[in-house]
Amino acid sequence: MGKWGKYLKKFNPEWMKKPCFKTVVNINDSTKAVDLRLAVYVAIHCSVRSVDHLAELLTVIGKGSALERTRLHRTKCSKLIAAVIAPAFLTELIRDIGQSKYSLIVDEVTDITVIKIMGVCVRYYSKSKKCFATDFLGLLQVHSGTGENLAKAVLEYLDKIGLPYMNMESIGVDGAPVMVGIHDSFYTHLRDKIPHLILVKCICHSVDKAAEYAYKAIPDEVTYLVTETYNWFAHSSVRQDEYQQYYEAKKGCKPGKLVSPSKTRWLIWKLVCSQFLDQWTELKAAPNKKDHKAKILAPLFTTSNLLYLTFLRKILSDVRTANLAFEQTDADVTKLYSDVRNVVFTIAARLLKQGSLTVTIRPGVLREDEVEMLKRAFQTPANDRPADQLKLGWDFDQLLKTVTISEADLLAVRPNCGQFLLKLGIELCERLPANLATINKIKYFSPKLALAKVARPEFEQLPIERADHLNKDTLETQWIALGTLALSDICPHADKNHDIDNTDIQHFWSDVLNLGDASGNHPFEELAMFAIRCLTLPISNAVVERIFSLLNFLKSKRRNKLQLRMLEALIRLRVHLKVDGLCCKGFVPTTDMFSRFNSKMYEAFHEPEPAAAIPMYRGENEDEDEEAVDNPDDAHMEVEILIDMNCAVELPDEDYRETMTLFDEDGIQCATITV
């Protein structure tokens, strides 16, 4: 408690017996609701410090309304966010998950204050919303990045919030060795506790790393040309203005903005190549020949590099399209892996001779035997097409007909492009998930196959190994009975002309679960829950990467003292409302929030946290650090006479006022307070 804490006065019920307080103290849920909704608005749209002026402004503007009694400042607002609303949202999430199967999506990051944080998201089927949901679960501070410590932190957190870890169906991680290694990894330590746990490696990370390794086959001068051309314009407004005037005079429109080449996101090179090729002629002619860097770049605008960029734009476009599909929060997992299959076989068709593959191209998920066949084909040099027969794209072939290039240069370009395809194909095959067999079986839950009248999958083809404690006989009976129905019998909005191919697999099984018979029972409940359990597999780690983007936005250099509990609360409010399709305007306080809204919220989370702020100058940034102070005693030298955070108090008559003079440690008068 700070030195001013002795003047803190809490609400005394005896005050309500005095006539002067009966008409001016207003304790009801409507007053609480105003404060809660304002706190949500602040948490989503602005910094907490701004509520000091916002609440006072509303008090002035709202004369004669409920806003006139608003008493909300940053200390109270911070506690509402961290100790009332966020815990209520977490309780609501845990209650919604219940005893259902769920999957965790985890990753780790180091924030601006060099603290290692693990982000955890959860994917589950929400019976209340009748759909699959992916929500934010929490942030965990970890002191060591070993697999054992990470697994221990997750299990302890699940136990703390009351989520049974044995109900965890799968875990979604990136491809880091500490996460997916065979020995002493995060997954292996979790598997010791949860034997049925499925590991799902993030396809987005895998595809991006595959592109990074494949790019080594392209000459370094291509990278240098694109990167340094971008840098030549990026740091000079004069060059940008001159180039824009030149481009407008020639094309009659403004040039597109060049994309920064990333050294970590290699699939961004598709956009880099597209913008560069669209302005190739203008970029080649624009640089000032007197500039030293321009003299170096000018000779690199060669036909060979033009061909390389044209080739990369096409190949990376196909790969990036499949990768973007995996970045969705909700998608049909069977269709996503079918897209990956198409990409891999397309790369093989561009590189390998006809007849090198002994399988017929078909839609669906890659099988393990197909992956092994592709690996052998890629690693057999005799299967490669001659350099002049490589299929490098229509634009590449058409460009060759219109440009002049020496035979020696062309003989260098084609083999390098072939090596790019070879490395990309091999890396994709090596980085595909190891549980393709399970994913391949999940495809049989698709509406088209589940309701097929011809060549319908047998019950034995389903992922029965995932039905640990379920009655197999009941599941088989319900699977057979399901095949006798039509789509219109299950989906309320489907008709006879509805295209079953476009029916979402998640919505389909949600409708099957809620399908009732004449007696009000659910005849397919066990089968639907089994299918839903299998469909809770995480799609990718993109959702937790978005959490980290939000984390870096909230905890910046200016707000580097933002503590973990407050940071977690701010993220929870933003993500949870977005999952529910709401914003601050649609937020409605719950009964749980009203019950938490009392004087005990000032005591919640009162344990001290280790300071973890980087040294920084103060001054103009001073107003950005409001959330760093969770203890009002450690804030500025403020004195607050607390009647109750739920009460708006006005004393209309001077007869009821009392003046208190405060002195500092040296006996000097420092404040006068009227109460």
C-alpha cells in the first residue's frame, strides 16, 4: 500500500441509513452496465488512460441521463477489464467447451521486453452456437523453451482453468524441432500424458520453408536486383516523386507500390515478382545513371532475370494460393489437403517425364504411398525432363518468343528453374504431416461421400481408431441409417437442386447432430459427435500467429510496461467478441460480470509481477504506459476517496461536506480534499 493508502475509504453500508445518501447513492446493475460497456469500448478501440477524459466528458454531455453519474477512470477501468470482463469471458469459454473434445493450437514468441510467451488457442465444437469455434485460451510466460517446460506449462494452465487435458484430441504446432522432435519435444511430453494425441504440423510454415530452400536454386543476382531496387526507392522521397512523374507521363496512371522482399516470408515473393514485372520497363529506364547504386543495378535488368521472375511468379502463385487457404480459421480440411495434393502433382508434371508416376491423378487427400512414390520419382535423375522440355509456364514460353537471349544464357536459365521445381517438390513431400492416413480417412465424412448412393464408404474405412470408448456397433448402425437419407432431410436450407459438393462439412455434421425424430431424440448423436471429434483437428497455426500480431500491436515500444495479465485480458476481449461476431456496440454484460463487479476486483491479481520493461526515454511517450500500472498505489501521487466503484455520489448541500488536509512526510501541506 502506498503512503496515501491510509486515506482510502471503502463503502460502509451504515451510510445508506443517512438521509443525505439515500437519494444520491445509486447502486444498481444499470450503473454497472454503463461502466462495463465503456470498459469494453476502451479495451477494443483505445488506450486505458483515455477513459479519464472520456468518462468526464460523458458526465458533462449526459446531464439529466444515466451518463451523468458515470464515475470511471483508468484504475477502475483496468480492473474491470482484467478482473471482471476477461475472467467472465474465460469462464464462459470453459463452460461452452464442457466435456467436449478439443484441439490446442500453440506457438511461442519473444515480445518487445524479451519475455518468452506461449500463445494458446483452442478449437472445439460449440453446442450453444452449433458450429466449430476457434478462440483464444491464454498467454503463458515460460522461462525455458525446452519441450518439457513447454508441456508442463500447458498442462498446469489447463488444470488451473478447469479444462480436462485428457479431452485434448490433437495439438497444432509449427515444425520447430522443440515442438515436433522425436525425442524430448513438446509433443512427446504431452503424448506421455495423452496417448491418443494427434500431432498436426502447420502446413503454412512447411510450405514457406520449402519455398525458402527451393529459392537457393535461383541466382543471387535476382534477389539482389529486386531487393536493392526496392531499397533504392524506399529511402528517398525525391526518387519516388521523380519515378511517379515519369510513370504517369508514360502510362497515364500512378505506379503500384513495390513490395518489400521478406527474408522470412518467402511466399511474399509472388507479390514481389508481380509488381516488379508489371513495372519492368519503367524501372529499367527510371534510375538516375549518375547514382552509384543505379550504375550497379542497371546491368542487372537482363532478359535472364526477366525470365526468372516470370517463372517464379507462376510457380509461387500456385503454391501461395494453397497456402492462403490453410490460413483460414474455418475451412474444410479434406478440401485443403486436396489442394496440396494438386500442387505437388502439378510440380511433378512440370518436372518429370510422362510415365514416371504410376498413379492416376485424382481428387482427394495425398496417401502415404503416393508421397513415397513422389519422393522416389523426384530423387531419380532419369525421370527428369530434358531442360528444353520443362514446363515452366505459358507466360515463360510466350516471353521467350518476344525477347532476345543468347543460347548460353537460356541453357543456364532452364536448368536452374528445373532445380527450383525439384527442390520445391522434395521439400513439400518431406514436410507433409506424418498423419496423412488419419486425414485421408476423415475425407469419408464429407457430405458427398457420407450420403453417396453408389460406392459409399464402408464403416471400416472411417477413422475407427479415434473412437476409443464409443460403441462401435451403435456407430455402424447410425452410419448405415445415415446413408438412407437425402441432403434435404438433414440440412434445413437444402433442396433437391442444392449442390452437395458445395455443402460445408462442418455445417453438415452440425445439422446431423441436431437432427431430431418424432419423439424428440437425436438418432445420429453418437455418430455426429464422433465425426465432430475428428473434425476438430487444427487447420494451421495461422490463428495463433494472428494473436502474436495483436500482441505486438498492443505491447509496443511505447507501451513496453504492459504486464502479461493485462495484455492477456485485452487480447481476450478483442478475440472473444470477434468470435461471437460482436463489437463494443453489441456487447451485453452478463450476470457473471455483474457479480464480479464489486470491491474484490481491486484485490484480484494483486500479486506482484517481475518488472520486465526495457529502458526508454519518457516525455512525449508518457501517456502511452497507462496499462503498465495495475496497482493504483504505485501510480501517480493520487488520492481517491472510494465510496464504491458502483456508486455515483453527489452531495447537493455544503452542510454535508467535510474538508481534509493532507501532509507529506516532511510535514508540508500537499493536498486538500473535500468529501
